[in-house]
Amino acid sequence: MRQTQHFSQPVPNSTSPDRSASSKGDDRGVLLAASELFAGRSRHDVEEKRIFLELASNFLPRTSLADRRRISSLLAAHPEIPDDLLFQLASDEDELTAYPALRYSPRLSVDLLLKVAEAGPDSLRKAVANRPSLRESVITKLCEHAGASVIRILLDREDVTLTPAHQAKLSCRSDIVATLGLELAGQDALNPDGLMGQFLHLPAPLKSKAIAAAEMTSLVKQAQNPGTSTDRRADTARLKLRDALVSEALLQQRSRFADLLGQGLGLPQSTCDLLMHDDQAEGLTVALKALGMPASAVTTVMIRLLGENLSLERLRGLLRLYRTLSQGAAEVLVGQWILHDQGTQQAVARHSTQYQDSARRNAAPSDVQISGSAQTETAIRKSTHS
């Protein structure tokens, strides 16, 4: 006959003197002891679950950090853990307490998983990414906000397939492309637009693929509009701009050079400043090609601005890139950089708007409460006077 354990019975003291001495909680290990009893059996009757939930509600806020971690590891995957306790453990401010619940519990709400995927930290996003099953909405949030170590978990999972929407979100994230570009490309998770837009952040082996995509796009545009790309004669303003860029390079005025480059190509200041870095020589070469800068002028610019850290072999490689890259492809690449920067700015604006809307919604109940209080006070006064 099955033996029944009731939590209304005296709870044995499962905490050793050493653990009691080190514990800073006020519950003296009561909740941990009850949790150990609860975890010892997979099935409990209604009365047992009611008593355990009452214990958890009363003692969890006063339970020590070490005991909360132990409780979470014991109960996270238990099939009958009360939902309220599960939510509290998964929402605990201590990451080691929240992790087991987020990783192993099959009953967490999608809203909570979305919140963790968006707010992080990455240590808890890893718990979410490793869950046995993931909804597409949760994967989307991870693609938008998680770090490279979390995205790598998704890429390594055979049961997770990134949709084109997921791939587009990853393609827009410079930090992810810079770290996981080769892995994303290996799984065809970087689309051509993403490759071109992220050219400045791609690992070296992928830049040739981005250039190939740009050349193909340029050829398609020329085929669709054969009369627009044949004549590339520079106007007076463009010639003056080139001369000004060479003058600033000769003076080694990087900031002024970046300003003029932005004016000529329509690039934001942040991108132009990035092009002044020594490791962005290929990007600068593409930008100068888009402007139609003569090869001799490109050599002057590279030596004057990047010569201190530019080897002769690399300079030759850059000039070879300049000769083989078509101006149409360079213009396509720069156009994708602009679109990428605009998309980043729009995303920042959307997050700002969402934050403001959330703040207004949170403030609204207070306004209603104040209004209600004022009405109540007025009614009391009328009643008193009558």
C-alpha cells in the first residue's frame, strides 16, 4: 500500500549545523526541507500541494540564497511544482536560482520566456535557448537581443531552423555578424543584402562573397536600366570633392577627411569614422571606388592615412581590389551600408517609442487611482455637509 507523506506533519530538520551557520535566511531551512520532501515523490494529493504552496508563499522571501538555488534545482523539472512558486524561481534576481527553472521547467509561460529573451542577461538567455522546445516568437526575440554565445546555441541545434525572418534579424546585427559570420554563412543564414550591408563587420573570408553579391546586383541593375550606368563622367562638384579628400589626406586630417567622405557618399558620421580605422582599409577602398577616385589618388590616401600600419603586401592587395572592383558594385555596397544604418536607427527609435508607451501605460493606473480618490473625497464632503 502506498505510504502517504503529509506536509502538515513536523518537518524534519534537513539542515546540518554547518549549513545553518552559513545561512543568512530567516526561515531556518524550513522551505528547503519541505522542498526535499516534495521532490522525493512525483505525485501529491491536493492537500499536500496546498500546504506546500502555503509554505513556499510564506518562506521563499525569507529563504537564503544558497537554499533558493538548491530549491530551484530540486523542483525546476518537477511535474507538480506550483505555478506561483515556479514563476517566482524563474523570475528570481539571482541568476543561479532562475537558471534551472528557465532551462528545465516545461510549464513556463511564453510571456516570461519572451521577457527573459529580451531583457537578458545572456546567462539566462542560454537557459532559454537550451530548452527542449522553443516557440518561433521566443527564437525571434533571441535573434534580436541575444549575444553570440546564445545565437551559437541556436545554430548548433538540429531541431531549430532559422526562418528567413530570423536570418534577416541576425544579418542586421553587426556584433553577431562579426563574431559568427562564417557560421551563419555556412548555414546560409546570411542573405546577400545582409552580406553587403555588413561588409565592414564581416570576417575576411566573407568579404569576397559580399563583393561577388554586389557585382551580381550591379549587373542586374545595368541589365534592367542599360542607359543609366554607362556614362560615369564626374561633375565639377565630384571633382572638387576628390581634390579636397586628397588634400585632407596629405595633411593627415582624418576627422575632416571623414566629414567630406560622408558628404560625398551620404554615409552617417559613425560609419565614416569607422572607415578611418586601420582594420577597415578594404571598406575605405570600396568607398573611394564608389566616388570614382583615380587609382593614383587612392594610393596617396592609403599611404597618408593608413601608412603607419599598412604593409606593402597589404597595400598591393588593396590596389588590386580597387582595380578589380567595378564602380557599380562599390555603389551597391555603399548603398547597402546606408540602408543598414537607417535600419539600425529605426530599430533604436522603435525601442524608444515602446519604452515611452510602456511608461505611459504604467503611469495610467496611478492617474485613475488619483482621480478615483478625488471623486471619493468629494462624495464624502457632500455627504458630511448634507
